[in-house]
Amino acid sequence: MPLFTDNVLYKTRQHILILVSKCLRLIIPIIITVVFLGWILFPEWSIVSQCLWIVVLSLIVGIYEHFLWSKSYLLITNEKLVKKVRNGIFSKFHMAIHYENIRDVAFSKNNVFHYLTDTGSLFARSSAAAVGDFEAYWTPKIEKVYKLVNYLHNLDPKIRKDLDHIDGVTWSMTAGRDIVWGQPQETLDGAAQKEIQTLLSIQWIKEVVVLSDSDRRHIFEHEEDRNHGVYESLRKQVLLAATHDSTFREPDEAIVMKAGKKVIFPTVKFHEIQRPSVVSSSPGQEVHEYLVPKFQNLWEYDATLIIWFDI
């Protein structure tokens, strides 16, 4: 009986620079050690002998690290995400999370090397418990991977089960929404203005503004990595920022969660807006200060809130 029956849609390893960096961290000490032994303890060694030792030991290190790197990868199947990590010849780690157990998906790029190499970290938060969260670091083409995982997560399970090739997924992702003939299609601006009025009718909401693409970029570059909720907002079609005073109601869900030793800030439902995909999150201090000038009536103890949804 086969142990793995999923259809693999996408497979990737950590960026090749990770392999190079791991090799260099071992090869450089080898070079220093061989040169030290040749000059101090074994002066009879010739330069050729030293170079030969360096080449042989470097090859051993390179082959070993390449073995570990080649046996560690991320699989995106039609049923789940799978991470396989080879830590040593006799040590490995496997982890999987099924799409139905994923609460939300996020990615982060938080240093210059991520942007230069188009890599980043993929996060899939478990709906069951924080200890089940899935993380894949230094993933190449991170935004493509994120869009694929997010699409599969939201896809009807019956349709997803029949997928056997990424070409079908790519076509579906770019095909857009079906048009319902005879009914007017809601625009992003119309949806935003409608929900702004809904928010302003709530007692504790004071002001609401629509955030632009430049606002999204600024938030992406300056929000705290642990604020998963805000990062999740950046992929939604409509992004609103609101201010509220101290009469703000209790949140619909927990606003702080612990993932192992890490503390993260998740997405939170927002029941006042009647849309299937609506969620909210509180920005970090730096993003809060960026949003402050967008409001005309923000008092010292008022807070900001980001609310987002798809139409």
C-alpha cells in the first residue's frame, strides 16, 4: 500500500545560497586550520600539500552539505503542505499540514537578501493549535508559492482533490471570477465606500480611510514580523484603516497567540461587516504612527485598526 498518494503540484528546496553559506561556514575554518598546521606545527608541508588537504576536505564538506540540502524540501500537494528536513545522516524531520486545518497563510520578506534572491518565509497557521503552525524559511519565489498555497487553501476540496498538475492551478488562478450575467458587478471602490458607511455607523469607530498600494508597500516593509494579521491583510482587495476610542468592544477572537516560544498577533474576525472574507488586525507601533496623519480627529489615547476583505 503506497504511503504517499497525494498529487505533487510543486516542489522546491531552500535557495542555493543557503547551501553555499553552510559550506563556507565549514570550509573557511578548514582553510584556517590547514594553513595554521602547515605553517606552525608541520612546516615540512608544502603549499601543494596544504592545497590538496583543503580541496579534499572541502569536497567532503560540499558533498555532505549537498546531500542534506537535496534531501530537504517543501512539497505543495493537492491535499497538504509537506516539509522534509534532513539534519544529518541519521537525523531527519518531517511535518505536514492539511489545507482543511489551515486557518490562514502568510509570507514575509524582511531583509535585503530576501529581495535580491526573491526568497522569504512561508507561514501556515493551524486552526487547531499554535503548536501545529507550519513554517518554511528561505523559500525561492516566495510570492508565487504564497499565492499558490493561498489559492489551494481557499479552493473547494472536491475540485482540489482532482488537481494533478500545476498548470491547471495556474490557469484557475489567472482566470478570474465567473461573471453572473444580468447582475451588476460590484466594484472595489463601491465596496469600500459601502463598508466605510457600515463602520462609521458603529458607535466606537471615529474615522475610516481607504489604504492605497503605496500604503500597502509601506506597511509590508515596516510591520513587525510577528504581526501575522497585518501581513495577511496585504493580499486582500480592499484595505481600510479605522480609528476607535476606549469604548471599543471586546474582539471576536484572541488577538495574541503563542506559537512555541514565539508570540504572534493573528487575524481577528470582524462581525459587523457581512462579508465571508472580512478580518481585522491591530498594527504595530511604527505602522500606527504612519497611519496617524491620515486621520483628522485622532486623540492621544485612540487606537488604529486595519480591516480588509475581498468582494
